[in-house]
Amino acid sequence: MSWNASVLSSISSDTEPTVVIAFDSAKYIFNVGENTTRAFLQSRRNWKKTRGVFLTSVGTQRASGLPGLLMTFADSGLTSLNIAGPAGLLHFMAAMRKYTFRENLSVNPIEIPTSRFVDESPDDIPIYKDDNISVFALPISAEGQSLESSGSVPLPHSETSVVNRRSGKRKRSPSPAAPLLQEVISHPDFDPTMLVGNMAQEWLRHIVRTMFPGSAAKPVVSSAKVEHVSQPSGFNRPLPSLPACNLRATLAYAVVGPRVRGKFDVKRAEALGLKAGPLRARVAKGETVTVVDKDGVERSVGPSDVIGASEDPGVVLILDTPSTAHITSLVKGFESGAFSKYWGRGPEKKDHALRVVFHICGNDVFEHERYKAFMKRFEDDVHHIVASRDYAPDPITFTSAAFNQLRLNHLDSNIFPVPKYSLEAKKAIDTTDLPSNTDCMRAHTIIDIRPPRPPLRDSEAEANDLFHPAALSGEPPSLSDDVITQFSEARARVDEATVPDVIGKDVTVVTLGTGSAIPSKYRNVSGTLLCIPGAGYILLDAGEGTWGQLSRNYGTAVWDVLRGLKCIFISHIHGDHHIGLAKILAMRQHLDPPPEEPLYLISNRMIFLYLRDYNALEELGFSADARARVVPILSDEIHWRNKGRGGWSHGDQDQKGSRLAAGALCKALGLQKINTVDVEHRARCHGLIVKHLDGWSVVFSGDTVPTQKLVQAGSGATLLIHEATMANDQVEMARAKMHSTFGQAIDIGKSMNAQNILLTHFSARYPKMPPSVSERQAGDPVVAFAFDLANIKIGDMWKMAAYAGAIEQSFTDITDIEGEEPEVIDAAHVDIG
């Protein structure tokens, strides 16, 4: 039985460490930070046969890729999944309830206590076990926050046996429909925020079962069917308060593979008179039999007589030490208890073979003397793979998109800047004070556990990386004659053209993500940055990976952009428009010194419900003492017709303050007004109208079918940014999915007399170049396609139209080089309401 451990992604500008344990029959994923799904797509590896996801902590660093990955798993046909993580896991998953649902997927959450009783050590009982692996967990707390004081009270899932950590015995969990919970839910005055202890935990499990009931045989992908899922009473209310658990604690995991039986010695068996046949088969199964040898003497033959010694199981350790304050707890966990057998040097016989330790280290951890001493206590033949930001290079992760950008950079270096990267780490690893087998964690590294081999780079991934060899060559990328001709002609047209004088010409649009529903190698999901010179930035939607896209576009200056970010607008609750929001808000808390001005967040109540639930796990800016404050503005309260509408009864503090906050936002950005307009989508959705005191205006459609409301609200726009999910021959499908075609989006722009139209939010059917649109007629607005990481000034929007043919030819070349993209599965949108 062969198996391996591999690095899907490491620490970089747009990814966090993800380790995959792979057998022929199953895969197990450890940590799923942002862009995990897209990293799978880029690597051309698949997630099929995944049985479990194991999180070392719950938060934006280690788990923000989970909702997107779950929906992708389900849409690919996966029907069941185990998810393990520390205290807070159930709260983390339940917080996603308004935008993460798949009827065909059953999820079994395994919440592992980060507490233990004073008089006990961690039990040597796996938190997960199947025919391939046994997984053990060790809580690691920050010094000064003892595990014993932690008060989480996790309850098991309906079909999961869990460990009673005091007795060491296993117990079966209660039925999913515990009468007591059902009785509480059915009460007309049911309020989930009043639940505590076991009842609160069971409520969270009930929510997760609602999100992933596993009641459908196949994923729903019909273009004509929109599924509405019933929700239990209290679903729209905030979650119960978290118990007083240690949220800074992480988990270390030990993954123990199977014990492989020794080989059967045929020659020895025959010498003992055990011939091929039923008796030999019984011995092979572990029985002892009686045989008669060639001299007529009876003898007993058992497995030990003819079967060699079994192989000790291979072991992989995954250690997450986020700060130097966690080192003491980590070391104590290895000094005694279940994890002590993996550590230390001694002649005693071990019942395992530790092959590799993955070290995920926070700031200053890896160079701490005590951590170095900890590493040196392992056996000499153990490999150490270290993820530490200061000791890691920052190569491009999504090399296919970057290679395309590198080519387009030779068409226009201002509009298509090369993504920021570095192949040199800030600090080099010096193995003088470390084990000799220490190396930094790099994506596409594979370590074979059985049979054991040293770490190797995935040759296929290396061969598919066209960006780095081209970028490092110092020469322009190799372009075909057709592309060279098209680029030259396009540049000549631009040079010869009369530049239009446009109000707001220096306002820049950075298209961070231009795909819809699911990411692809070439397009991330929705995100558009509006840069107002001298004033600040507005972010329009923030799909998963938006922070990474900002980092690749701006490099180290991304922190200045984050400080200058004045407003984020989230159009609606569908995940591809906001899953990346929590990451951005969490990163904003790290600004030093903290920003003096707040960030204004415009969205609907469902978004704020989710964010406030999440804020209990990780500070996003909603607490009174947050370092970087978020000020909510309800979309309905700044409606362009000024007819503020109410909503759910709770959260009225947002309703009261929204218009005052909008006024302060306009003052900060030099705006005349900022308004929303309700558009038509499957979920409640708004567009945004930004009007500047200088006279320019930008209209953002959100997701919508063509609607006259947008035309009226955005009349005379300088720039319309409109979704164009479907091609013109897919009108019926677009209507069924409540989206627009290219032609419909252009017609809306013409109707509102927009000067420029930027089309974005393309279906995964068009991973590279969307189908061409009709030629522009005199008097028509400028029409441009959006591409990831394009930096387009409004005054240069006309250039994108001039470049369209050249860009299309470049993509044709890339298809010839890389081959066709695999067929994509449409993401199923399900509305929980």
C-alpha cells in the first residue's frame, strides 16, 4: 500500500499552507486557506476521493477556503465528508448558513476540545480512524492561556463516536432530532442567542445538518431549476454566544498510516510442509494449523513461522505554532502523553516510523532557540518541511493567469502589469542549528511515506509552469507571428487615435476577479477595486482570494491600499461575491498603526449577520475595542429613491446609523452621493451608484437580469460595470439563472447613456476569452472585457476595445501551448430562504 504527503500550497501572497495525504483509495486535506480550490485547479490535481478535512485552527488563515471547497466538492459529486477542527468549528460552519448549502453532501463535523482536565494528558485515542489512517490531535495553547480554563463543550454528530477525555471510553452520540432541542425550537419565542452549553452546541449541529443534509443523490446543476431550502425557526437570528474557550489554541495532528503485514515466505512454508492450499491460506489469515512434514512428523505452523515482521506504520506530523507564546505548550505536549513517542532519541523500540514533520510557524517562531531545540530532538532521518513567512520565497501561485499577464504586458505594460513575486526569501535557512533534513515548504513538494523517499518536486507541476522560466529569462515571452502582428497593429491604432477627454479619466478600475460562481486558472471570482486619486479606494464585492489578488497587484504597497480602503460594497449573499471579505477585514486588523478612519461596509442584513457571528471567532472590526473599526451601512437605507426599508427586527442600530455613515463616507471620498439600487437576482441583490463632486459617476450592476431600475438610477454614467455571465446565444439559461448576456449588458449601458461599459463576471464556460461582441457603431459607448489584474483608467477604457483582437489571439496561442481546459461543472446556486 503506497501513500504520500504533498504540499498543495505554501505561505505566499495569495495562499496559506495546505497538506494533502493521498492513498489510492482516499485523500485527506489539512488546512484549507483561501484559494485552496483554485490551487487544485492550477496544479491539475483533483480532490476526488477526499474523505476528510482537518483544520489546525478556525479562522481566515487556515479555514477561509472551506465554504468554496465544500460547494465545489458537492458539485463534483462528493456525497460525504468529515471535517475536524478545534473548539469553535461548529460556530465557524454555522456562521456560513446563509450562503453555503448543498443538498447532496453530508458533512460530519468533529469538534475537538482545546481543553483538558488538570489531572489528565491527551488520550492515545484517534479523533478520526478509517482503513487507511488514524489521526491524533494535540491542543497547543498560548502561554498564559491555560487549556484547563477553556470551557468549550463539544457534542458529537449524530453518527460519530467521540472520546470521553476523562474516562478514555467511547460513547455514541445522541440522535440528530433530540426531543429537547426540537421542543425548544418549536416554541414561538425561540431565540438561539439564549442557548448555552450542550443545547447551544446541538443547535449548531442542527444548523450544519440543515446546510448539508445529504438527502439528494446527485448535485443539482439544472440551469432551469432554482432550489429554495426550508430553514428552521431561528435560522435568521444570531448564533449563541461562544463558550469561554481558548480561541488562540491550535491543534497539532499526527497521521498514522496502516501497519503493513510482512511478506509470506513461500520457501520456508514448503520446508515446514505447508503446501499451497487451504491450510496455507488459513495461516496467511493469522491462524495456526497442524501439518505433516515429509518425514511424517506433525507440527504446528503459525504466522510467525512463515510471515516476516510487519512494517511499522509511517507517521506524518502537522504542527501549527502561530506565535512564540505557543512553543511552551507544544514542547510540553511532546514531553509526555500520546505525542511523546514521536519525539526524542533513544534505543528503545518504536512502533512507528516518523517520516516527515510539517512546521507551520508564525512570526519569530522558527528562529526561536527553544523551537530549534525542539526540532533537533527528532530522529536524524526525519524530514522537516517549514512554512515560515520570513524564510519562504513568494513565487507566483497561479502561473497560468500570470503567464497570460506576462504576455499582455508586452501589449500594454500599464494596463497589464506583471504580478508581484519573489523567488528569494527574506532570510535563508541555516541548518547549522537545525536538523540536516530541514527545508522550506514549497508548493508541489511530494514526500512518499511508503515506500519512503526524500522530498521531491512534482515534475508535472514544474513542466506546467510557463511563467517563471519566461519571466526569469530576461527576454520577452515567445510570441507567435500572429500575436506579434496583432500586438503591433493594436498599439499602432492606440498611438494614432485621438484620446477622448473624459471627466474622471484618472480614476482607475482594477479588476481583481472577473469570473462567476467558481474560480478558474485564469479568472478569480468577483472583485473590483475603484481607485479615486487623492481620496482612497472602494472595493466592489470580494470573492474568495480577493486579498491575494490585491497582494499580487500591489506587492508590499498592498498595506497602503488597505489603509486607504474607505468602502466595501457587497452586492448580495452568494458566496462568490463575499467569501474573501472576512480575510480582508482580518488583515486590516494587523495595520500598524491602526487606521484613524473607519471602513464603511455597505451591504444587506444577511451579510452583517454572518460577519457578526464570525467576529466572535476572529476580530473583523465589529467589536467596540477593535483596532480597525467597520461601520455598517445597510443597502436599503441608501436606496436611490431614498425609501429606506426596514427588515428583520434585530440590528436596528445599523438602520439608524446608515444614512449618517453614508454622509461621512461621501465626505471622505469627495463624493456627491453614493446610492444603491435593487436589481433582480435569485437572492436579494443591489447595484451601486457612485457620483463624484467632479461630475463623473460609476455604476456597478451586481448580479442581475436586465432591469430598467438600473437604467434609471445610473442614467448618464461615466462607466457602467455590468455582469455578463452568459453569451448572447444563452438568453434562456441566463434568465433561468437570473443573469445577463453580453448583449443584454451592453443594451443596458446604451439605455442609460453610459460612456463606457466594462463587462465582467463571466461564466466558467469562458475561462480565457469571452465570445466576441458586435462591432461598435458611431455613438455607441466604449465596450471592454475585464481580465484579472487589469489596471484600467477610465480615460483608457477605449484602449481595451482596441486591444480586444490582440488579446483574443494571445489566448488562442496559450490554448495551443497549454491545451484545452477540462470541462467545468457549473456551480449550483441554492438559496436558503
